[in-house]
Amino acid sequence: MKTYRLLRKDEIEILEKQSCTAQEWSTIEVDINFDPKYIHNTRFSGVVKLGVFKEEFTLAGGIQKHSGISNSTLHNVTIGDNCCIENIKNYIANYIIGNNTFIENVDIILVDGKSKFGNGTEVAVLNETGGREVYIHDRLSAHQAYIMALYRHRPQLICQMKSIIFKYAEENASDVGTIGNNVTIVDAGYIKNVRIGDFCKIEGAGRLKNGSINSCKVAPVHIGYGVVCDDFIISSGSSLEDGTMLTRCFIGQACHLGHTYSASDSLFFSNCQEENGEACAIFAGPFTVTHHKSTLLIAGMFSFMNAGSGSNQSNHMYKLGPIHQGAMERGAKTTSDSYILWPARIGAFSLVMGRHVNHSDTSNLPFSYLIEQQNTTYLVPGANLRSVGTIRDAQKWPKRDGRTDPNRLDQINYNLLSPYTIQKMINGMSILKDLRKVSGETSDIYAYQSAKIKNSSLNNGIHFYEMAVNKFLGNSVIKRLEGLIPEDDSSIRERLQPDTEIGKGEWVDISGLIAPKSEIERLMNDIESGELTNVDQIHDRFAIMHANYYTYEWTWAYEMILEYYKLDASKLSAKDIIHIVNEWMNAVVSLDNMVYADAKKEFSLSAMTGFGADGNRKEQEQDFEQVRGAFESNTFVTAVLQHIEVKTELGNELISRLNNII
């Protein structure tokens, strides 16, 4: 604890000579080593505590400024050591300011009455008229918000979660704000009821009102010029730039919003990037990205999503108001000028092209294309499994995780194939086969969920899903048997036995976290019963699910292997495993060859259009190669070829181990 003392008479005289005044000098306390030399033209009122002013700041361009206070009015303020506070046009009131903080050319910084600093703010997400409100707070994760927004059919759960959040908000309420250590606030306007964390940098912000900026040394927050935020939480490592405007929003870790982006009643979780466009009442799960001025995201739930230029949705049918909502499951994309009329649900890793007004639900047909032709939605099931873009996306997301704060709020699973997507594909195969059975194998067009599926697309979809299922289940078996030198079939059966019962049944994607539905149900039951009583306990349970993902995954995969390949657990043999591995190798090679062929299209003659300005065909090819490189040496292409080779060797190695006991 810092030791303070009252000002000495000679120090008061020096301060008065330096144009300083105080309502009562007796309410001013200072560090025992205080020197009044660097305090000029400052008015004090209320209880003020001052540290020492010994160090200098080196600013951009090399200019140096000594710590101190000048041209300021301070009311009920505690200032740490070696701060520089200059040119405060109005005043700073009711704040504790940390060490080494630099505040210059600011209009006003104040706390007025008891504030919760954005905690407990109601965000009317998904439904603009209300009914799915999420109450934001410093420790909010995408998974907590998902349950609060979507599990409204469990009112006791929602009531308990509200109570937990309001308790947290009340515990963090205060009539005194904090500005942390090593903070920079320059050229800013109106800052009211805002809690600011360590190493935050605020440059030119227009207005910040009722919020928390949870900056820290390892993940500082930057707020840039013209930014306006009302009723907000900004998590560590994020940046808001260039006129971004937010009202009732939560910004997760390592997000970037800029270029006049505007949003209201929206949630943005880890690694979202939003520029130029507009959002209203959206639930933006991890890695939701939009970069275009003409793009509007409204009343939708997204994650791992990229919105093309001019993407738009409508939640308003001009009847009962903007009450409709929709979801694009993880990895879905929209092309330029796409449109979806909510309500609708788009399956995972699907591509939406054109205008769609028929309220389709393709959640059980993931990795599909939705294409509009003459006002009709055509569905191409599974086509995205062979897309080079899908594979590239899966590889880039973990590399683009910008979170540097070790205390991560969101538990993000990056797997393209998981129990969640595989169960959808198995359902999808059943749906497609039933359509073929009911309408006949020779039908040209099949109807499903207000969409049409061509005969060739249906048959290809079944084939794509079969390959993906074989790939996932084979991967799981190979990983489970890694390092095993089997003595007989019983040693194989013993190794294959799951380590836990958790993982059986349906799996869900809780906005980035992939987990057994049974575990989510258990969590919700424990909230309802009062076993979980604070936000950190809920956070820890999600972290445990994420940490145990592969253990739970094997439990699910083992059950599915027995069911899918029609095997008896008590009679499982090396021959059965060899059959699964062979199916796996065929699937891996076939899918990789499709991806290879898709990548090759990017190096076709048509792709060279626009290259080799003013030249002949040879110069066109040379220009293309200089810019894009040769197909054979492309890093992604070589990785695909290497993947085929490595996986084939892996499969053959396991088969050779198993052949020893046949």
C-alpha cells in the first residue's frame, strides 16, 4: 500500500505560485517523496491523491515530456506515479489512475454516480423486438451468450443466468472509475463511466460512455479516431478504428472493427473482423468477417463466416415487425450480392450465392452450395468438400487467432470434420437416399426444404458424404491405435474401448465450442439447480469440455464405427480395422485429388485473363507465373500432394502392424 501524507505549507505555496488552486488544501494527499515542481495551472477539489513525478515520456517523433499535471481540473482523483496529465478542457472526476499513464487534450473524463461500466447491459440480439436478450459482462464467452440467447424454452435456466450476471455486475459496480497503468488517452472527447485497463491506448475517440475496456499488458486495446461507443464491453487485444460506432455491443478478444463500421445490439466474439459495413442484432461467433461498405448483417447467427460484398438479410416481412431471425452455421459463406430472407438456416461450411426467399433449412446438408437460378434455390449437397477454398479456410483460422491474452474467454474448436459435422452428413445421406427412394432414381429434380436438387447433385452428395464419413472414422481409428503392437484381436478391442461414457449421442456447436449435447445439458441443469453460482464456474466448465474434446470424440466415433460399418464390438478383428483403413485411404486420396483438381482451375488459361498487359500469350503466362507462381510449386498444392503421400504411408503402416496377427 502506498503511504500518503498531507501537503506541507511550503509545497502549497509553490503550487499556488504555479497557478494551482484547491477547494481545500487539507483534502489533498501526496506520496511521501512528492515534489510539486511539475504541477502547474491545476484546480483540485474533493479528495485528491498524488504520486511522484520523476520520469519522462518519449513520444512519437522523439519529443520528450516530463511527467506532471498542467492545465487540468481534478475532482476526487487518485493519480499514480509518473503520470502526465495535460490540457483537460473540462475536468477529470471520480477516477483512480495508475502509474505511467499519459492523458492529454481530453474534453472530460468522469464517473457520475454508481456505474456498472457496461456490465449487465441488455443486448437485444437476433430479435430486434426482444425475447433473446443477452446481458453482457467482462467474462462473457460466445458459449454463455449462445445458451442465454437460444435456450429460452428453459425459463428457469435463463432466470438463473440473469441472476448470476446481475450479481457479477453489482459486484463490479462503483462510483469510482479506474484507468490502469501505462494507459495513453490523447485528443479524446467525452469519456463517462468507463473502466480502462492497463496499456490501453485511446487516440482521438469521440465518445465513450458506460463501458469497460479490458486491456492488459499482453493484449492491449486500441481505440482510434472518431470512435463512438455507448453501453459496451471491449475485451483484451481488440482494436476499434476510424469512426467505428457501437451501441449496446460486446467486443470479444482480438477483434478488429474499423473504417466507419457501425453496429447496434450485437455481439462479436474472438477474432471477428468488421469493416465498412453495418450490423444490427447479430450474434457474430468467432471469426465472423465482413469487409465491404454495402454489406448488412442483421438478426443472424454466424461463426467462421465471410460475408461477400453486398450481402444482406431481411428480418422484416412488414407484418409484425422485425421479429425473424436466421442462422448460418460454422464456416458458411456468402458471395457478392447474396440475399437471404429470414427465417432460414444454412448448413455448416455452405456457400450461398444469389437471392433466397424460401426459408430453407439445410442444416442437415452441410458443405453444400445454395445457388439461385430464376428465383429458385438449387441445392448442391456436399460440393464444398471438394473445394480448395474450404480446406484453405480450415488451415488459416488457427493461424489467424490473434489472441495473446492467456486468459481466453472463448473455447474454439477449428476441426472441419467432427462429430457435429459428421452426424449432419450421416443425416444428410439418409435424407438424400429417402428423396431418391420416394421420387425415383430417374427423377431429374428432387424437392427439399423449399429448394431443388438435381439428380446428379443428389448422387454426388451421397458420394461426397460417404467419403467424408470414411475419412473421419478412419482418422479416429488410426489415432486410437497409434503405437499399438497388437498381439491378437483382443488387444485391439481393448485399445479401442473408450475412456469415458461421455460423448455418446448428439453433438452441438455452441458458437465455436464443439461438445456432446449431454455435457451442455449437464451444465444447464447445474445452473438451474444452483450448483454453478458465478460466471467463472460456468467458464471453467466450458474449458473442461474443450480440453477433453478428443477423449469425448473417440467415445462418439467408436459407437459410430460399430453402427456405420455394422460391426459387433465383441468380435471386432484386425480384418475389420484393415477394411476401415482401406476405406479411409480411398476417401483421403479421392478428396485430396478433388481439392488438387479444384486448385488447378486457379492456374488455367481463363485464370490468366488480365495478365501480360500489351503482350502475347507467352508474356501472359510469364506475367502470371511471376505474380502467382507455378502450379507445381504452389505451397498449398505441394501440401496436398504431400498429404496424400503421408496419409497413404500412415495407413499402410497400420495395416502392416495388423497383418502380423491375421
